[in-house]
Amino acid sequence: MMTPDAPLPAGTLSRPLGNLEIFFKKLADLGAPLQHEHWAVHLALRLDVEVADPEAHLRKAWQIVAHQHPAIRSTVSPARKDDDAKPSNDLYVVTPFDAESWMKETFRVERDHEDANALFATLRPSAFTMCYWLPRSSELVIRSSHWRLDGIGVLGISSIFLSAFAEVLQHGPDHAFPFSGGLRGLLATPTPLPQNVELLATKKTKTDPQILDVGADALMAEFFKGVPSIGLPTTPHSEQALPGSSARAEVILNARQTTQVINSRRDHGFSFTGAVHAAIVRVTAAFPQHPLSKAYAAFFPVDLRKSITAVTSLPHQELLFGLYFSGLPICLENAAAKGFQELAREMTTVYNRDLEDFWKTPSGESVSMLQLAEPYLTRTTALFTAPVPQDFPPTQTPDLSGLGKVGQHLQSEYQASPEAPKIKVTSMWLATEMLNRSVQFHVWSWKENLHVGASFNQSFYEKPFVEDVLKKVVRELLGGLGIDE
């Protein structure tokens, strides 16, 4: 990172970080002394490529994406003394493109790791978006700090990368590609600096900020009703342990089970992610809990991209990079006493909230979730950085993030023309590095299968325990929906 007094290179673009970006950057920096990064996003793709050694083609494709989508090269730099930004606000920075430097810093070939799972546990923080190619398993891994990308964003940029890869496979890595005009089907980002969600939220907001504060407080009150939340038990005697390496586990339902889950949850009127979340709560509640922990209280991420495009007319292409989500509160009181169906109904009510007609002011005015984003994010970021009250147990609440149908963002095949080599994506997973005592679950559907993944820190959880929890989650899900295993 540059010092506040060091001049930025000529041609550099910059803006102050938004509140949500600052929050995620601070969380990332907390792990720096341990050489870890909380919530760093990882996407792994196993590829079947009709080329014996695609390394040179991958390098060229990565270079093309970095040129056409400058935000992938974004880093954070301290605010300058002559900037309009507040002194405490770091800068979101994109420097002029240097292809040789970019490839040297960000593209790695990992020949010693058996697969992406093994690599995941070894990766260390980087100021850049990183790309790893594993020849032994034919896997591609993209890793980014969470302040730069969310799950939907990394899926979108990986699809752009594979489109570029397909073009390079057709023409060869030494071909002079038209960087300035863009490749066929590969639109260059019109604006290199993505806007932050708080700025976009306030552009169309006419409601009195004090009224919005009332709405944000009401949202926070929903969460506080359930704290301290129930949680999963950590490894014995790990209370004073420092965070170590992260790991992941995953369970995949077969095509028959996946179809049955989709049909049954629809028949019951449950949301897809809400049903899985209910199963996680059921499994969690079955473990012994702290005497003060009676409810399940957490936040689940909601994608605000549709809300943003509705009020700003920004195309989806400009919303790949950036944090365009918010965390809605969930509070399921007396969780241990409730069955799956009751929990799933409550979860569905929360997941199905209308983000456009989200809250009513005292005068009856309709307020969207996007309008509440700025004051609400201020409160949630303060909450996450506050110390745990003395009498409360450590926070170890399992969280869930739903990616939906991955096929809406990532194709299973890429080919530049009928005569060109074909790229098949045979499998994929998404995971986050974890430094706290929580298990981060992800749920998604890919091709014909439902996937439930879990990211965790190995200082606090052992993999066999997490794998067993995943099996129990599937058992609760299938049993709750009346499906035989």
C-alpha cells in the first residue's frame, strides 16, 4: 500500500471507499498479522479443455479481462492530504494498466497442489485479485478481497474470463487482440470505477434522513431480539486459539433428490434458500447451548442489483464489481422448540420481503431497502466491530449465503465458434476464508444438483465435524420436506 504522501501514478482513477467497503477492508486487515484475510472470496472451476497445455491461453485471457475491466485491478490506497475525502477514508484506486506487471503479480501456476481444496487452505492475503491455475486437477481459482467483489460478482467476472479464454483458444495466445474495441460477446466495462452502494442509494432518495434512521433502527431491533444467538459448538479448548488456515466441506444432492426438493419446497410455499436455512437452524439448535441463547439471530445477504438498476438505469455489466448487497436481520425465537416446517415458514417470510415496499414510515410512505441502505449499513458495521458483552457467549452463529442458480451467471460450456476448441466447466464451488468462530454456509444449484458448502477456520472446527453437520442439514431438509433419502 502506498503512503499518504506518495503521489499516485499519472492517469490513476480514484474515489473514497464507501462505508460497506471500509467495513470489509477493516475486517480483511485484522487478519494481516496472521497472514490471513477474513471473508476473502474464492471461486474454483474445474475445466475440461481441448488443449493439452492451456497455460499460455489462460495468461492471455487474464490479461484481456484486466484490460477491459479495470476494476479487477483495483487496490486500496490511503487518502491523500489534498483529497476531498475525509482523512479516515482510504481510496479505491485503479492505476494505468501495465500488462507485464499485472501478470507477474496476479497469475500463478500451482503445480504442487493436488486440487483447489488443498490450495484453498494455503493461500495468503494479496492486494490484488489473484488467478491460480492447477494443472494436476485442471482447476482455475479466482481469489479476491471481499471489499472488491461479492459472490455474484465473482461468478460474473469468471464467465467473462472464460469467454476471453475461448477467444484465445480460437486465435492463439500470440494473436493481436483488439483490446480497445472489445471481443465478440465480451463487452468492456464503460466505467472503470464502480460506484459504492451508499452513493447509489441516496441518488433517488427524497425521504427525510431522520425518518430513514427510524427505519434502520427498527431493522436492528429485529436482530437484537434474538441475541445472543444459538451457535455450533467449536473444538474443545479452542477458546484462546488464534485463527489458522481455513478449509471447506461440501455435500451434493443427486439429481433426483434435487428435483424432489425443488418440487416439495414449492408445494409447501417455502423459499429455496429459506428451506435450507431452516435445516441449518434445526441442526444448530440440537446442540447444547449457552443458557442465554434461546433464539437464532443472524443477517442474510440480499442482492440489491435489481433495485439499483430500477432507480439508476445502470446496466448489470457495471454492477459486477462492488458490494451491492445488504444483510437483512433474521430472528427466530425459541428455535429449539420449533419443527422444520414452522422454521421454514418463518424463514420464507423473511426471505420473501418486498425490497421495494420494504418499510412504512409513520406517515405511511413506502420506503425501499435500497433507501435504507446508508443508515442501516452504518449501524450494522458498527455492530460487527463492537466487543461481545461480558456475560455473552462468543459469537459462533452459522450463517448462510444463497447464490441461487449459478447457471444464470456461469455457463457450463464456452466456445468462440463451432470450429474452435470447447471449454467445459465440469464442477465449481465458492468459499470464503474465515477467521471467526462461525461456519459460513453457501447454497447453490449447478446443472442438476443442489450444493451446500461450508467454509470454516480449522482452529475452531475440525473437518469431520463440519462434514457431519452438513449431512445432518441434508437429513433435516429432506425429512422436513417429506423426501426419502
